[in-house]
Amino acid sequence: MDKRYGVGIDIGSTCAKSVAVDGDGVVVWHDLRPTGWSSVDTAGAIQSSLPEAVKAGQARFVATGYGRVSVPFADKCLTEISCHGKGAVHLFDAKDLNVIDIGGQDTKLIVITNGAVSEFVMNDKCSAGTGRFLEVMANTLSVTPGGLCDMASRGGETRISSLCTVFAESEVINLIGRGTPREDIAWGVVDSIAQKVKAQAGKLRLGSGPLCLTGGLCGFPFVLERLERAFGREVRTDPRARFAGALGAVRRLTGGKSRNLQTADG
């Protein structure tokens, strides 16, 4: 008899994250790759990369995220809000919590009450406060997003007031022209993301549970530091939090079972 597997695929605007679990809920495989220009091609590449045991077994697929409708072999397509919420409940082992998910094109704040989404808000069409904003500013400073965050940790207080990505980039160029140290400009970029997220949080009522960070920026300590300063409270994260959407998707499929996911480098 073929072994059963569940596969969660979270195709975001920037990166695609996937996990596969066996019938006991043990994560047997995980994958992280750029989404690229075609979500359909990315989905196909993910399917081809699955372990042979999963390919040979009775696998069911659930897709979520920006490109979820571009996974032709998915048995289910679920909203990213519900999946990120479910994944965060699992990762942070809490039924009441508040989730900040900073993605490539959008930032979501999700309030979880008794294990279910009770309230959420997403950013508007502007990409300020997202991973794309960080990427644009990093390109302007001729560094990677990770390099920008490292520089920012060595910088001093500098304010970038523009909320629009285009105007903020012009502001950064002006700071460069005035000879402002790159470390200080980087500090302002990261702080502006934190301030944008904090303003966004004002549109809902955060619960009493912990505040947790998921998404692609969870691996940057200085982002976490500025968020904690902006919110005036501890912000938790986890190296696995980038996979929150995929984990939540597969947990919706398997009735809540999944465990033993290592870090993205594990």
C-alpha cells in the first residue's frame, strides 16, 4: 500500500516555500526557491523536485499564496491569511497570538483567537513596508537586503518620511548626495518599515497573545529589533517562520498534524 503524504505549497510574489509531510505529520522535505516570472513553471519545478518517496506515494497537494491559482495539480487552494495563521499557531505553540507577516508585495497583520483568525488587515497597493521596499532600497545602496539590514545595525538614527516607495527612493538618493553614511540611511530604511507596520496595526485590535514575525524578513535581527521598538513589546520569530504559509496549508490538509521542520538551512 502506498504511503500517504501531504504537500503544502506557498507561492509568494518573491519566493515559493513548500513542505511535505507523511501520514504521521512528520515533515520529510522542504523547499525554498525564487518564484520567478512564471508561477506555473515554479509549481512544476517544485513538483519535479519532490522526493521519490513522495512522488511514489499517495500525495495530496494544497496551494496558497499569491500564485496559488497557478498550481494546476493542487487538490485545494486556500487563502494565505488562513494558512499563515494556522502555520503560526503551530510554529509558536500558541492558540492566541498576533502575526506580522512581511511578504514581498504585501504585509499582513493577523489576530489569532483560540487557534482561528479573528481579524486581519493587509497593506494597501503601495509596497512600502514590504520586502519589495527593502529590495528597492538595497539596490539603491548597492547591497543585498541582508547586507542593508547588517549595515543598519551599525547606523544611527535617520528618518525617511516618505511612505511611497518611489518618493522614499528619491529621499534615499538625496541623503546619498548629502554624504549621509550608508549605515545611517540603512537604519532609516529598516525603521521606516517598522513604522509602516506599526501604523498598519492601528487598523485592528491586537489581542493579548504574543506578537510574532513570519515572512522573508524573519531572518534579519535588526528588523526584529526595530519592530520591537515600534510596538514597545517583544516580537518573537523562528528560523522556520518563512515556511508558515506552507506549513499552515499542509496542516489544513492533514487535520492539524505536522512536526519536525528544520530551518531553511537544515
